[in-house]
Amino acid sequence: MADIKISALPVANEIWNLNEIIPVVNSGSTTTSKRTYGSLFSNHSGGTYTITSTDQTYAIIACGSSSPNTHIRIGGINNAAVISSRGANITSGQMNTIIGSEQDNDSSQPTINGGQYNTIIGSKGGVSTSGNHQFIANSVNGQIYGGEYNTLIGTQGFYTGPNCNKAAGISVESGGWDGPRYAIAAGGYQLTCTNDGGNDHAALAFNGLTFDGTSKGGFLYKVLGAAVQSCTIENDISAMIAASGRTTLYDQTLHTDNIHTYKTETFNVVNVGNVSGAIDVDCSLGTIFTFTMVADTTPNFINVKEGQRFIFIVYNNGSWAVPGATVNGVPSTVYAKNSTISPSNNKYSKYTATYDGAYMFLDEELNFGAV
């Protein structure tokens, strides 16, 4: 070695290994020294510096910290890069990256433990553990625990809990989610999802939104909160839009404060067909109902929600009567003028109904015929 110039050494064409020895000559020195490739780009001082090299490990370690608490720990990983970082800790994964991150307190953050294809970039804090395909960027204390395909971008203090597969948080703060899957949060503040949450959530432009699975036994699914503030969603297949300080009331329902319609508004029309005797009228099916009476008919209104309004269009195909009516089978819950319902014989009658949560009130309009 001493009799051969460095420039005359053979070229090493193999894949670089962290433990390869590289000759080093300090400026002004006549002594040729050595260092490993793993330490070539590191200005490490203090703390623990551990690299466990395996075959096909292509890592770049460039720690510019002078902190005595600095830790760089890499073990059993492939294709990892830790650049200008303090407290980095990557173990048991592939193609993991930590760049420009900080938090040197016993290597608690930033950290990637397990999984594949994980990345933490430009983050002070930011933890990603036990999951695949996770991504954290420009985050303070953004954390992912478990799951797959998760993303946090531009977050502060946001985290997703165990089993949080396919969740994404974008430009969010404070955050939450203790386990929901297939969820997204974007452009908000203080999102919280309690009691295991469930699946299929979305929250957009929110402030203080809460998904609460308590009333569902810890399971809530297919819900949306958009442009809301201090709201709670606790009903399945429901949405809260443009509301403040509200809580959802019903499954499969859109909840909102104030609606302004610029053009037309339409409602579902339910054609019940020929009716006679005691019948159930399922008020959850629509807003406008049409009937043809072919005998005396006694309606019982079911699945009625507080504040619902209806239009009932009745053709009396003869001289049939309506002896009475009930809500959910309870007597004396339907009120009409003069305490009677008297559809016109052989003509159309129209009834406008309002339900206040206890009683249904009918306005009767008679004798509709063609003009």
C-alpha cells in the first residue's frame, strides 16, 4: 500500500458497502489513514452511532449535528437515507428516508420502526411505526401508528392510531383518530375520532370536528364533515356540511345549517298505488306520496322524523272514507281540521302534513279536477 499511489489503485466497481475502507489523507499530512464509507459523510459527535449493514443496503448517512445527544441508529434496512438529522432511528424496513429532521432526546423522534417505503422529510418530530407505505412531510409531532398507505402532510400534532390503514391527513393540526381506516382529513383543526372510530371517514375544512362512535358501540362508518365547526358526527352514512355546534341526528342523512337554492328543488315522489284497509305509509321513502283509494283506508305513518313535511295526493276512486289515522300505531297522533279526513268522491284531494315529533298535522284541500 505504501509503495502505490492512491491514483494507481484499481477501481472498485462493486456495490458500495457501509463497511468498505476508504483511504484518507488529511491536508498537510503525509500519513494515509482510513475510514469506512458509512462514516464518510457524517460529522457525528456524541451519543450513539450504530449501523447494521446487510447485503443490498444502499444508505447515505450525513449527520451534521454536534449535539451530545445525537443518535443515528439504522438496522436491517435497505435503501435508507438519513441526512442532516438528529435522533433518527430506522429499523426493519426498506427504502426508508429521514431528511432534515430533528429531536435528539434519546432518539425518540423522528423515528421509523418497521414497515416499508416510509419517509419523514423536513420534520421536527414525526413518528411512523409499524406500517407500510407511510409518508410524513414538514410536520411537528405528526405521528402514524400502524396501518398501511397512510400520509401526513404539513401537519402539527396530528396522528392516526392503531390499524389506521389508508388514512391521509393534509394541512391539519391537533388531530386525532384512534383507529379508523380509509379516512381523510384536510385543512382543519382539532379533529378527534373517539372510541375506535370505524371506517370510511372524511373531514374537510373543519374546526373542532369530532367523530364519535360511542353510540355505535365503537363503530362508525361512511361519514363526512365539510366546512363545519365544533360539530359531532355519530350516525352511520351521514354527513355534516356548513354547520356549527351541531350533532348528527339520523343515519343516512345530510345535516346542515341553512340551505339556499339558486334554482330548482326536487323531491322524491312515491307512488303507493291502490290502497285499502289498514296500511303503513313509510315516510322515510320520500316527501310526496300518491294514493288511489279503492276501499275505506286507515293509514299508519311510520319512520317519521321530527320536522318532516309531506304532501299526500289522494284519488278517491268512489265514495270511500278514511275512518282514522295514526303515527307508529299510536292513536290520537294525527290531527286534521274538524277532526275528520274526508277526501272528495271520484276526485283528487291534497294533504299537506307536518310532523313536530309527537303529532302529525294535516291540511286538507278538496275537489281537485282537470281544467
